[in-house]
Amino acid sequence: MKSLTISLAASLLAATIGAAPAALREAVRAYITNFGGDGVSIVDPAKNEVTHTLKVGQSPHQLTCTPDGQRAVVRNTGSSDVSIIAVSQRKVVATVKVVAAPKHLAMAAVAIR
């Protein structure tokens, strides 16, 4: 079932970006949380294949990106933490423990003065 879900997600993304310029198609990657496991799969939709799998906390369930697209944040319900991924490096750069299993993620652009 996991490979079917990843394949379907990659196919839908590939259809969505199919008419995009070649340079954009090269840069697009889908990040798929592997709930029930401990990883996030990075999918190349142009090739319909998983290119990397990053180890995060237990039962990753939701992922959101920072407004600039530089970081992805994953909520891990099984280990009560969130993982922060550096998108360009394709690696987990931090894990932050939270009090209880996180339920939702939201991201906002905030100007710091």
C-alpha cells in the first residue's frame, strides 16, 4: 500500500507540473510522510521514484514548509517531536521535543525587527 500511495502522489504531482518549464520540472520534489514508520520519502515526480528517505521521528503525519521554501517541518506523533529538514541539503537539521504528540502544524512569515 505504501508504494501505491507514493506512486499515486508522484503521478498526480507529475501531471500537475507536466506543462511547467524544464528547469522547474528538474527542481520539483514531493515530500511524503511515511506514517507508521519513521521516514519522509523524497520523490522525483518526473521519474516517479523515491530519490531519498530521511529518518525522522516515529509516525510522521504532516509536513509543512517555511514561506521561503528552505525548510520543511514534520510533526512526528509517535515520538512527540517535530523534525526540521533543510530542503536544499535533503537532511534533518534539528529535532525539537514537544510536550505531547503534536496535532497540527502551521507556518507564518514574521518580520523580525
